[in-house]
Amino acid sequence: MGYSTKEQIARRITRQSAENLRRLANQAEEAGVRILLDYRHSQHVATDPTDRTACHLVDASFGCSCRVYQQFARCQHYGLLLSQLGMILDQVERTAA
Ligand SMILES: [Zn+2]
């Protein structure tokens, strides 16, 4: 599996999952999660408001390193990252159901 472009990822996000991801992003913001970028490695990390010593590697293509993502293939960090990157489309294109 190769690297996915932003457009490919955005297209993969279905309407249902877009709603889920938007909700997760809102929960993350309310909880105080912050997405930071290590410019040298172009790697995003998400802070963990419940544990000041922890952070999670989060990536639009590969997901998040937290336990929730491993279990459910989505998490607040991932939702917030996609939201901040503008990858959750506000208006979802109608595609064949
Ligand atoms: Zn996560």
C-alpha cells in the first residue's frame, strides 16, 4: 500500500465516517487535545490532556498510535488531525450508494 494523497484520503471518507470524524474532532477540541507538527520529520503528534507526559503519533494516511485507534480504526486525535488539515469535507459529494 502506497502513500495516499490528501485528495485520495478525503475521497475515501464516506458521509457516515465524515460525521463520525467531525464528532471525534469536536470531542478532541473540548478535551483539550492539540495537534503539533514536527517540521523536521513532517510528523504530527497529538497531545493527551489526561496525561501530560504522553503524546501520540498521528498521520492522515496511517492513523494514530493510540490504543483507541488500534481497536476502532478511528480516534479523537485522528479526527482532529483530519479536521485541521481540512480533509473532512463539509459538503459530501453524492456518490453511488
Ligand atoms: Zn489516537
